Amino acid sequence: MSQIAANLELVRQRIDAACNRFQRTDPVELLAVSKTKPVADIEAAWLSGQRHFGENYLQEALDKIEALKGRDIVWHFIGAIQSNKTTLMAQQFDWIHCVERAKIARRLSEARGAERPPLNVCLQVNISNEPSKAGVPLEALPALAAEVASCPNLALRGLMAIPAASDDFDAQQQPFARLSQALAQLREQLPDQPLDTLSMGMSNDLEAAIAQGATFVRIGTALFGSRNTTSRTSP
């Protein structure tokens, strides 16, 4: 068994244990964050049954998508969106987790086109109100959600957040609980949208995220090791 396969099994065990502990019966999907990692690492995880992969840097991701063409991989974009790159994103990805502006949503919708299935999108929320973090503040979320819901070629699936880091389990849960509540409120506001997704939780806090309803946990370090910051190409 490869190291990545062994790591993948350990992460799956953590997810299963958290689901059992917090009585989760709905699915929790593992999103493998493969940014800066080589194609060989993605293929190793794929051979062990992993299908959802998340990338942050567009050109790097496009190279990997091309190299792995023909694999049944679901590609997620989870990095900062540049407005002049929306056409490629809409055409090459299955999910976009980081929409924070209506202009970006409209451009993605136009580039996706009506001939393809709707592009799955999540709205990124700055759940801890950190000046350095991307994302819409909670008070602006209803207006943005309404704008995105009006885009004909997008499916508004849910919310994504990266809370302030903490090693305390109770402190970890608090922002995740706020995001979960925000999703519940959006379901009431937009009952015609498939709002079923909470993209939250990473290697250090996935248990707290699952406790509060995460449906995607975004795991990089625990699967692939520390990030290689010298290998990526321009975003």
C-alpha cells in the first residue's frame, strides 16, 4: 500500500468515527486538496477510490485535468477567483466553492452555457470576520445568494468557509455552527435552490465541522503531506 493510500484510509476512518460520534447518517464527502501536488499523487489517491479533488491555482489545475483526462474525477475549484479566468473555470470544473461576488457568478453562468449541466457553486463566507480572509460577511449573504440563484446556468449548492484557526474543539465548532445556521436560513429564503452543501473543515478540525453538519471536508495535509510551495505555476 502506498503512503497516500494509507493516509487516505486513516482520513476515512476519522470521518467515519466523527459521523458515528455525532450521529450523522447523511453522507460526508472527502474532498482531497491536491494543490501543488503532482499528478502522480492524485493518481495514487484515485487508484484508492478517491474521486473528488480540489485545486486552488487555475493553470496548475488545467494541466492536471488534461493529464488525467478520462478518469472519473470530480474537479472542484477552491481558490481565489480572478474575473478574467471565469471562462476556463466554468468550462473545466464541476464545482466552484469560492464565489463571493455577484459579478463573478454572472460571468461563470454566461461561460457555462445552457447546453451543459448547471455549474455547482458554493458561496464563500468570511465566517470569523477576519480582514485577511476572503468571503462575504454574513449580513451580506442573503443578497448575494439571491443574485446567484438568479443565474440560469448555476446551481447554488451551499456555503464554504475557512474559520480562524483554533486547537480548542468547542471554539472550532462555533463558526461552523454559524455557517450551518446561515445555510438553514438560505433554504427558507430560496426553497427552489438545491442548498444541500456545507464545505467546511480541514485536516485539523474536520471532526468539529462534521459535528456541525459539514457535507464536504477539504483535506490536504493529512493526505498528501505538507504543501510544496515551490511547485505551482502561476494562478
